[in-house]
Amino acid sequence: MKKIIILLILVGLGYWIISSQFDGAENNLAENVDSITTAVPDAVAEVESEMVAYHGEVSGYLATPVGGGPFPALILVHEWWGLNENIKDLADDFAEQGYVALAVDLYDGEVAVTPNEAGALAGGVRENTETAFANLAAARAYLAELENVDEDRLASVGWCFGGQWAYNMAANNMGIDASVMYYGRFSLEDDLSMMRADILGHFGEEDRSIAVDDVNQFEAKLQTLEGDHSVFIYPNAGHAFANEDNEEAYNEEAAQLAWQRTMDFLSRELE
């Protein structure tokens, strides 16, 4: 009889311990979910978008949160494909998070559909960088004049070909506070003495066009400068890993993490 009583006591004690641990784990999970939820910026319910002439006859895609603002603003620079639907969708995504986003056009209306076309267009820009710099300067001036934009809170964001130009805006001190470069090219020999903007860089570990060793050296160089710079290398991700339209390159896990880091960075830099 005593053995039965002791056994029942032990069973009851074990159930109490397991229940307590489960309740604690459930509470911790709830806290983690709450922390994840609160870390994501509140999305704006409505967005207005239109094509606007911002540099002579050159038009870009402007996405704006509904409301009076003033809002922080972003200059978005397209991949080597040009101002296509992908970059327009990204502008809408940023606007939903409370940013006025102007997706510029460095190809003067042309959009590539093949790599050969894209390479030719990108090469034309690299052969005439003064025109590209004038285009981006005009985009910055256009945003600064909008009544619903806070001109003291401006940043650039670019992907691939555009990542390099978003970085160029920072390196050449073109009146922005921060720059996000998705797998954009850089040179370790670049003179960054003029740079006043903070840099956030996203790179793929398996990117065949940008060596990981170079990215590590680039990060080390940034850390010698003033400012709050961050560079991330994403495992199992190659070039264009954040482009949902590129089925071969898209890496959902890396893309979502890079997006959240971008949101956190911009929120901090443009607060």
C-alpha cells in the first residue's frame, strides 16, 4: 500500500513539473511572438502611386503613403533590367511602411528583357557617369521639394547595378543620411573621405560576381570610418537573392531577413 501511495505522489509530482515547464515555455513563446510582432513597423493602409517627371523629361515611379506627412523619403535605384514592375512593387512596399519612395530611371525609359540588353544598358551608364549622377541629384532635389517629405530624412536603396549607385550616392556625399546596397559593386580603392551617410550592405555568400573576401575587406574598411555601418553575408544565397521575379536566384529566407534588417536600419537612421 505504501508503495502505491509513493508511486501516486511521484506521478503527481512529475505531472506538476511538466505542466509548470510547459506553461513557462508557452509564456516564453508568447513573449517571443509579441517581440517579433512589435519589431515589424506598422504598415500604412493606403498607398498612392504615379509616374512623375523628376529630371527634365525623365520619369520615375513615385509611391506615397496616404496622409499629410511629412514622411522620410527614399531614392530607389533599379537593377540592370531598368525601371520595371519589380522595382515599382518595391516602391509600393516601402510606401506601405511609411516612406515616400521614388524609383528613378537611369535608362531614360528603356527596360531590358534579356541579359545582353541589360548589360548594354548598364554599360552605357558606366560610360557616362556624369549623366547618372545628375539624374540622382535631380531625384534628391525633387523629393526635397515635396510638401509631404521631410528633406532631413533621406536615404538611397539599390539592388545589383542599382546597389552600386545607391552606394555611390553615399560615397559622394549627395545629401542622403543612409544607403542600403543589395549586392552592389564597390571598389576597395574607393575614396570614402567625403562619405557622411551610414551604409547597410547585403551580400550573398555564393555570389559569383562579388567575392566574399572582398566583402569582408569592404566591411573592415567601413569600420574604420565614422558612422554606424553594417554588412551582412547570407549563406546559401547568390546574386539577386532578393528578387522574387528571379526564380533561380531568389532565396526567400535570406530575402526576408535582409528586408527586416533594412526596415530596422532605415527606422533607426531616419527616425
